[in-house]
Amino acid sequence: MQIKRSLIETPDGYLHYREAGQGSPLILLHQVPLSSLEFSEVQPVLARNRRVVALDLPGYGCSDAPPRGFAMSDYVAVVTRLLEELQFEHTDLLGVQSGAAIANAVAAAHPARVRRLILSNAPAWRQWSQRYEMFARCQPLDFDAEGASLKAQWEQLRQSTDDSKLMRRFLREMIKAGPIWYAAQVAVFTHDFIADFLRVQAPTLLLNGSRSPLPDLSEPLIKLRPDVQETMITSGGDWLAWEMPERFVEEVERFLG
């Protein structure tokens, strides 16, 4: 299936997105520091039954880096701008990790515009200390002559997977995002995910990988909102759309119908 690529002009630079299919819309929001290419395997398959749009968040993929620091409200405005550009009155929304935090905030801010919400490996830390601990692990990517920074990132990735192909894909995206590859994480770590989650009205699926550390945060979410569904993909990690694309599509389509 052909993937169409387009740009949207905004006051903070151009936004890039990939689009395929026709019918009911589904917007995909990637994790940081990846891009819309996180969904390269699953977007064409999902687009057989719907119109699927994968956005590059500002500063990632082919979208311009914003000229200022973005708060969560700015990322919500970016997704809203996309809805307006594409003339979507409402949409299904899927986000992965940092993208899940943004999707959660969009659904909370605009309940009438989000029909169904899928949060994959959502960063739902309740304690500020947990957020600070995770943010402290985000270090600038320094292109030193010895390559020490890249080696350190490689070793850190080995804690999540032994698949060298996935690790190389991740590092390519990180390098493209630049030295401060974690810029969007600032908005995620300083925003109250739980407060937004409690305001969400859309039917919600927590789609998690059993090897990711983040699904441990799902149980408290289900207690807060018993209506929420959870699916755990056994042996899945932090990059479900890359690692297990067929299962990822299966669970997304099962939820969306």
C-alpha cells in the first residue's frame, strides 16, 4: 500500500506525517526519540480498514525542531492542528510511551474528538521521584572522537533487547533527533499523566509488552478506571510495532473493531 507523505506549516515549523488508507481515522504517535517510522511495518496493514496517519512529533523524524521548549499543552496543540488540517471531527488515537502520554493528554483535553484510545507501554508514573529518576537517565548524545557516547547508548539498549537490528534502528533515529534527543521527554516527565487519565472519557486499551518495565504501572491505572482494558503481549518489549508487528496489529484491530 502506498504511503503518502505531507507537511503542515505551523508557527513553530513544519510538521511531517505519513498517511495511508481510507475510512475511519486512526492517528499514531511514536515514542521518543523515534519517528513515524516506528509504525512502518504496521501502518500499511492497519490502513486496509481505515485511514491511518502517523505523525512525526516536532523535532523528530522529518518534522522541524521547535524554536522553543514545548510543554505538554504544545504537543496537544500539535495534534489538534493535525486534526484540523485533515478535517477530522474525531479520531481513534494510539500512542507509544511518550506518544502515549501525549495521546492521553489530547483525549483528556478534547474528549469529544477522541473516540477510542490505545496507550502502549504508557509512562504512568505516580511519584515525582520516579519521573526524576527516569529523566536522569537521559543524557545528551555527544559525538566524541572515541564514540564513547554511542557505546554507552548501545550498552543501555542491550538491557532491553539483544536484537542488534532493532538497536541499530533505534540509534539511527536517536542520532537524527540530535544531541538533545530527549527534548519531548521534558514535557512528559513534568506533566501529570494520572490527572489526565482520570479525565479521559474514551474507551481505553493498555497495550503492553511483558519485557518492558512500564507495564508494572498499569495495575494502578486499572484500579483508577475499572472500565479500561489491558492486553499484555508476551515476550514483547519497548518496541512492539517493530518486534511483533503482526500481534500489534491483531490487538489494535481487535480493540477498534
